[in-house]
Amino acid sequence: LLVNRPTSWRSCVSLARIKFEKYFNHKAKNLLHSFPLDTRMKDGSLFWQSPKRPPTSLVFDTNNTDHIAFVISCARLYANVWGIQYSEADLAAESILPLIAATEIPSFRPSGKRIETDEKAAAPDKIDESSKDDMDFVVATLDKHLSSAQVTPDTLKMFPETFEKDVDANGHIDFITAASNLRAQMYSIDSADRFKTKRIAGRIVPAIATTTAAIAGLVSVELIKLVQKSNLESYCNAFINLALPCMVFSEPAPAPRTTILEGVSITLWDKWQIQGNPAMTLQQFITEVKQRFGLEPAMVVHGVKMIYVPIMPGHKKRLPQPIAKFIKAVGQEYVDFTISFENEEGEEVEGPPVRYFFGN
């Protein structure tokens, strides 16, 4: 907003040219850098095989009409959003080409981001990499830019651009046509003319708007029932297809209930709760769970961290220590434990998660 804000028609064209390089050249190069054409999966099969297609990085060509059309239409959108004036003469090729030639294009640098290809792999835990030094740097940089004489309330104004397919003068369909055709060229897909693109875009936008409105309304109705604590018969599942049109409502079935102990049954949605305190030890927690629910915790796990596993060396020494010592949950009111239970016969019993409240 402060650093890359265009201030003239020239800067709008430069930003558009750089966007072309980023989306249609650098992204393809980065993908092929991470997965070369001879890359093989764990089972020995090629990574690039149907339905996956390897991309081809596009080299900007001033003689290619799609390339020029993308830069012009993208620059127009930048100018419209930032309130920058331009004329019909500015859109002419003889005016655009010198501005494109004068744009400094950043060189390609491979990204260090790891791309996960295993669909069964669990999502990595989010790690907060921010620190006080980082925040201080960001604040100082922001103050520096805000104190600049070029930053005024007028220069920070932006003007939303509402998509309209039937007004050719706004350049919206021009941009979508150029961008989609360039993307198709990257993956050796047949391109589409402006008329076909306009027809497809005209169908997508109303469908998105009407479906979103219908779903938002139905969800809101169910939330009201939830707040009112209505009985199960009051809720509804809904299936809608506005293209047919078809709307089907059904009453949800109760969650399957599993008996794990005489007089004790659970569902998929159940959680047992333990109200703790800062001084509660691991032994007290285990005893509390056994007294309240009649099952002996045989193993206590938080996320991927094993809190208590009797066969692990040193874990029995943890029993007299405060349970909060083994959990990093700054600012949280509770944590959910996964617990393996045993009944009186020593048989393993599957129970629900146990939510432990710190009681700070």
C-alpha cells in the first residue's frame, strides 16, 4: 500500500509488466525448479504425468497480442483502483511499448518454500516466527513511510472496481481473456476468444452470488437454532442446486452413540472436561479422570507430544509435577488431551478427548 503504490500511468504499466513476469514466467520456472521433468514419486512413477501437466514459462514478446493485452488491461485496473488518470492515447501500442521497454524486470530467484506432494501427509504445525525485533522493525519501517511527505490522505485513497461484463469500455473482459489465455498457453491448453470468455464469466458470477447468498441464509437460520438450543428435530440438512433448480431438506440423524462402559456412552462430538488449577499435578489429573469417569488413563498425549506414557523412561517421575509444566499454552484457557483408557480388567477402551481447563 505504501511502497508499491503506483503514482502515474507509467508506474501502472510497470507494475502490470512485472505481474506478467511473476505469474507467467517466474511461477513456471519455480515449479520446474522444485519438480524437474524427470522427478519421480516414491512409487517410482513420474511426477509429471496425466492429469498433471508441466508448465512452460512464457517469455514476454511485444509482438504477441495476448502479452500486450494483459499489460494494458492490468495497468488500467491499477489506474482505476488508485484513481490515476489516463487517456485513450495512453492505451495505444506506440505509447505502451516504450514504457514496457523502460521497466526493470526482477531476475528469477527460486523460492525456498517446500511443496508437499503427499496428499495423505498431515498439515505441519503452524510456527509463530514473529519476534519483538521483527515487530519493532515493521513498526519503524511503517513510521518511516507514513512520515514521508508523499503519503497524504489523498494518496491513500482507493476506489473499488466492480466487475461488469457488459461494459466493454472498462476493460474487465479484456483482462480476464488475456490472463486466462496466458495461463492456458503455460499448460498447452486451447485458448478462448473474447466472446467465449465473456459468456463463461457471465455465467460464473451470477452463480457465485446467488449460491453464496442462499448458503449464507441457510447457515444463519441454523445458527439461530443453535443459539436457541433447539431440539434435534428443528435442524435441517440442505442440498441445493440452483441450476436445476433443486432444493432438498432433510432432518439430521442423531450421532451414533458407543457404549464404552456400563452406563457410559459417547458420540463423536463428546468431550470430557476437567477443571484444573495451576498447581494440579499429573497424578491428580489422572486420579480426577478415573474418579469422574470410571476409567484409568493409560497414556496422555497433547497433539504430537507424549505427556505421560508409563513405559517411557522417566515418565513416572512426572506424576508429582504440575501438569502445566509439560504444556506450552500461553494465553489459552484450556487444552485438549488425547487419552488412552483402561477399564478394571486392564482392557484398552477408546474414550473421547479430555478438555483440561487451567483455572488461572
